[in-house]
Amino acid sequence: MAFHSGRHYLQIPGPTNVPDRVLRAMDNPTIDHRGPEFAVLGGEVLAGMKHVFQTEGEVVIYPGSGTGAWEAALVNTLSPGDSVLMYETGHFATLWSQLAGRLGLDVELLPGNWRRGVAAAAIEARLVEDKAHDIKAVCVVHNETSTGVTSNIKSVREAIDAADHPALLMVDTISSLASIDYRHDEWGVDVTVGGSQKGLMLPPGLGFNAIGAKALEASKSSTTPKSYWSWAEMLGPNAKGFFPYTPATNLLYGLREALKMLLDEEGLDAVFARHRRLAEATRRAVRAWGLEVFCANEDEHSASLTGVIMPEGHSADGLRKAILDRFNMSLGSGLGKIADKIFRIGHLGDFNELMLMGSLAGVEMGLEVAGTPHSKGGVTAAMAFLSERRNDSVKLSAGRPITEKQQEQQL
Ligand SMILES: *Cc1c(COP(=O)(O)O)cnc(C)c1O
């Protein structure tokens, strides 16, 4: 590997850049996870995560990846042979459906157009057909990381209600949590799945479930064998800030610091506005290059990443390699059936205007180096947008209740 001075640009849509202060927070002695100091830490991060999920229900934190949290959602609520309805928004939705199949669930994956989000009408139509209520859960991905398309979860809830169907609603928010507005309680979601290494600005290693009352009730009659992922095992000790087994203590130090940044200092609404604005600047750059954004619906553009279609006959992976070799930046690859056809620019987590401009400059230079047909001016278009508009004026309602001292600082 050639030597590169300066920082590597990690512009894949997860793992994302970890802020220095989060790294420093983790760089501390690991404490006794059965001691009083840990109970305070555990209580704090569990409470903070409820704000992030926008729920007053339970949240559990696993040492594990997002995939583990996918599994936890299913094994806690369902029983072998249960039918689940999933929707093919892209590669991650497909992987979740395959995992469900391996667990012995009877999976129906509704085919979808990868350039669009979940078609709630298709879910409603399928549930209306299911007069016997065989389908026990509807599982969808909020932000499909393989495509850069964000689905309307509220519309999925409404579809289930319109069909008057009792299925649980489970949502993967691994690449949207703490980047794109998400409301577990208000949208009537039963189980939400999250991970640490994307919007939460942490290294990989934590998985989350937010659990609604109906899901908790369903977990009491679920017969799928489970132990490590068992909510019941977790929730007992969690009530006092403890875990049933050794938690990822140092990652939890990092989580405490990240929650401070997201909830107390920036505020979730401002975090969401920042992501929307940087995403819009990215799309303006892509269009100025004469390239096409993969998401085909104006209402469903992801605020955390942008998929870009390569011109016919040009390799996305070749372009990514040129950019990595020459400019020390990692971009996301096309996954599944769109491998080598698109590349993905991650713009989520600990990220700002100048980091975006560096990333877009790297792409624009890379297009030149790789001989990709394009127009100049993407960087200029993004700069014009960013300098003409500040972050949307925001109110700080979605974070933790703010103290008087913080209120003064806002004025
Ligand atoms: C990253 C991601 C996953 C997988 O998470 P891991 O932590 O790699 O197991 C699942 N779903 C979505 C939407 C993702 O973005």
C-alpha cells in the first residue's frame, strides 16, 4: 500500500468517521460491569437511546453488529414456521429476508423496484388477501443503504391499519438512525433495529432493538429458541443499568459521548437538517457532472448517502479504485445486482460542509483520472448551494429536554 499523508476519507455509508472526542471517550479503563459506576453508564445510554429512537418503550443494546439486531427482532417475537412479509427495496432488505429464512420463518419477499422505496399499497393489498392473518410480521428497511432510497414508514403503518391486519411492523434503521428523522412511537413501529457504526458515529460493535408494547407482548408467546438475543434476559438487569453478560463497556463510553453530541449539543432536528442539506448539495454536484442519481423518486432521496449511476460501459469499481489510489478516499460499491454499475457517496455521521467538499472534489478528480465521461462543475454547484443557504432554521424539540443554560446558549 502506498503511503498517504493526512486523513483517509471514509465516505462509505457506514462505518462512518468516528469523532476524535468519541475515540478519546473510549480510551479509558474498562470498569467492573457489575459495579455502581457501570450502572450509571448503562442507565444513561439506555435512556439516551430512547430519545434517538423517539420512543418511551424499551431499548436493548447488544454487543453485536446490525445483523445480530436483525436476528434479535425476529427470534424474540416470532415462532418457527411463522409467515413474514418483507419488501425488496435492495440488497439489505434481501439479506434480512435470507436471514429470516435461515431461522425457519416462512418468508415472502415482495418484489420491488430498487430505485424506489416501499410501495405501501402493495403491502396493503397483500395483507387484505391474508384473511386468516397468517402473516405475523411486516419487515421493511427505512433507509436502503445499497441504493440511497428512504421509504415512508408512516405509509407502511397506515397500510397495515387500512388492511385491519394484526401483523407486527419491524423496521431496519441501521443507516438512518440519528441521520434521518425516525419516530418509533409516533409511526406505530413494533420493533426497530439499529447499529452503532453509521449515524451514531461509533465504531462497529453495537446493535439495538427498540421494542414497542405489542412486540413485548408477542415475545411472551414466541417459541423460537433464544438465549444471547433474549429480550427477557436483557430487560431484567437493564432496569438497573446492568447487562446479563459482559457488555461492550468501552463502546458504551463512546455511545455516551456521541449521545451528548447528538442530543444535548447539536439536537436531533439540527442533525437531520444538516444531513438533508449535505445530501442536497451532493445531488447538485452529481447532476452538474451529468450523472444520474440512482434514487428515482424526488420524495425518497436518502439524506445519509447518494447512489450514483455510472455511464454505460464504465466501471464503478474502477472509478472507486482510482479514487482510493490517487486521493485516499473510500466510496461505497454497488451491491448485489447493481455491483459495478453504481457507486455510493456516504454523507452521514460526523460530517460537515468542508468534508463534503473534499469528498466531492475527490470524486470530480477521480472521474477525470478514470476517464469517466462527465461535465465539470459538480464541486462548483455544491459550493454555490452551500454558501447561499444555511442549515434550515431548526427548533430543538427532538432531543433531550434542554436545560435553561443550554437555552441561553441557543439565543
Ligand atoms: C449496514 C447495514 C446493515 C448491516 O449491519 P451490520 O452491522 O453490517 O451487520 C443492515 N441493514 C442496513 C440498512 C445497513 O445499512
